[in-house]
Amino acid sequence: MSLSSCYLRLPSSQGAAGLRAQPLLKQRAAGIAWSDIIHPIRRPDIFLRSYRRSVTCTVRVSAWECWEGGKERKQKAGPCLYAIGDSEADRAVEIGRVWGRGVDKRTVEMAIAAAATVVLGVGNRVLYKLALIPLKQYPFFLAQVATIGYTIVYFSILYLRYHAGIVTDEMLAMPKAPFIVVGLLEALGAATGMAAGAILSGASIPILSQTFLVWQILLSIIFLGRRYNANQLIGCFLVAVGVIITVASGSNAGHSLKEAGIFWSILMIISFLLQAADTVLKEIIFLDAEKKLKGGSVDLFVVNSYGSAFQALFICLLLPFLSKLWGVPFSQLLNYLRDGTACFLNIGAVSSGCEGAPLLPLLFVIVNMGYNISLLHLLKVSSAVVSCLASTFSVPISVYMFTLPLPFLGVASSLPQGFVAGAVILVLGLLIYAWTPSKS
């Protein structure tokens, strides 16, 4: 087995001074990434090696000159990894290439985030159905408890993360205008969705919900400048078709849409447009934060906390309109909230029929909160379209879960006629989309 030895030739403008440690912001500005680590010996990737604690930096060099088996071999300039030891004696080091490691790490992070989003998405849909069993007369109350509860919990977590040094003053000083728009879009999306959902049948809503993916793609192209190739567009189309076949087969959804009228269908489509705009705006917030924080990233709970706070504010302003949609006159809203609280806690005279509370509603709120955090994390590490695809993938799995003997649901439902065919088409669409990553 032949051994290789390498050294690098620095450009004439650089010398030992070019390897001196700099403050972190200057390192980033110069395109140098530093980390304080202990280096293992790795092959085929070769690292600058020191037997003591060392500092790593990535810089660009003019050329590699190596000998392998007695033959000289030169390579072009590229990113290299140096390890600078604590003493001059430690700087007898080995130099090598480190290609593709960041991409692999990002891919793994996206895959884990997507899997977590799918699992929590299934739990979110199933537990929402279970939570409405004890609160079947108070769905509007459950929505308001969730909104207010999220705001309190998110800000509590934000407070702890701030004092732990995870959230910085620069993050909290970010402009609040985008968060106000996020809250407004979420409130309007909820209002229009409630209005249309009260009229449309349950079978027709999954069909119309596939316009959410279409809006995601269009808004990403317009506001983020993304370009999607044919494989990705075909994959998204197959995902939408798969969900429609899986959920709506044999349910006369087309007839239901015709009976409801075109106005309510358009209103539901507008609701999904507002939700898609909200998701794309959050992605823009993350991208802008990387520039303003000089390579850093804004914490998830900054976005979640301020977005939820402004959403709660706009929901309160829309209460007269929203309560009417749920069949609760505004003059009776206080009595409705009082009775909803008694049912939620399963106490008092109105608790009859509220079996399962407060456990089931609390489980839904907790899982829904985890789902929202997971979805936002996936959005942060990938894109709005990828987060939408992960959320969509949870739909057929949720349909299958309802065929199992779940508690409080009574007789399990049967699978739709086209479930298997729709699920196969959906998975095929996801594979086609993942085959060629977005060149954004």
C-alpha cells in the first residue's frame, strides 16, 4: 500500500498571517468558517491533523501538490480545511479535501424534519377528531383556547431561550412589520376557511386543499425567485392527484361542490391562498434574517411567538364575525365561552357528554403545537413547498388511522375505494419530486 504526502502552495499575497484567528464576524465576512474541535483521522477525507486541541478554518488555496507512489500530482485550487495547533510543533499537519459533508448533513436534517412533520401531522389530524368528541358543541372554543395557549407557551419558551443565550437581542430587534402581516394572514385564512368550511362538505375540502400546493409553487416563483424543473412540477401534481383519489373516491365530492355553489368554493381557495402566502412570508423572514444577522439564523420561537401574538390580536378583532360563523350570536359569546370552559374541564352541569375531556383536548393542543414547531423547522431548513408536501403526505396516513379501533370513535370507518391507488400515486409523486432537488 503506497502512502501519499501533500502540501499546499499559498498564493503569494497570503502568508502565515492569513491563518491567524480573527473575531467571528470577520471570519464570516472573509468566508472563513471556524470550529474548535478534536480531529479524528479520517479516510478518504483527509484533515489537517494535530494530536492536541486544534482550530479548523476553511480557506481557498492556489494549488495542491501531492506525491503518491513517487509521482507528483497537482490539483486545482479549492476549499481546504486547516488545523492550526496550539504550538509550532503541532503544526506538522495533514491537509485534504472535505467535499459534500455539508450537503449530506443538510439532507439528513431535512429528512428527519420531514419525517417528524409527517408523524406529528398524523397525530394532529387524529387528535383533532378525538378532541371534538367531548367538545362537539364547542369547536370555536377549542380554536380560541389553542390560539391563546400557543401565544402563552411560545413566549414562555422564548423567555427561557433568551436567558439561556440562544435568542439574542439582534433577533428580538428584527422589524415587526412582517410578523404583523403573518398574524393578519393567519387570522384571515382561519376566518375564510371557517366560513367556507361551514357550507362545504367534508369530502370536497380535501380536493380544494390541493390548491394550497399550487399557491405555494406560484408564490415561491414570484417572491423567492425559485425555478422548478419538470420532475418537481410533475411530482407535485401527482401528490395532489393522489390525495384527491385517496380521500374523495366514492364520496360524490364533485356533486357536493356543485350543490355548495361556486362562491364558497372560491372562498375556500382564497383561504388556502392566504395560508400559502403566510408560509412563503415566513420563509422570506428566515432568508432575510440570515442577511441581517450576518450568516446567523433567527430562532424559531421568535417567529412563532410574534406571529401567534398578532394572530391572537386579529382573531379578537374578528370575534363578532367568527362567532357568527360558528352559529354563536355575539351577544351570547360570554355564556358560550363559560360553558365551553366547563365542558373542557369536565365539571359543572354542562359536563354531560364531555367524556374524554380535558385529556383529549389537551393532547390535541400539545401535539398541534409540536406539529406547528416541526412544520416551521422544516420550512426553515428546506422550503415552503417541501413543508407542504410533508404535510400533505400525512393525509392518507390519517385516513388509514381512522380505520383502526381508536378509543371514543366507536365503529372504525372503512377505507375509501381508491385508497391504495391514491396512496401509490402520492408516494410516486414524492419520489419524483425528491429525485431532482430544487435548483433555487
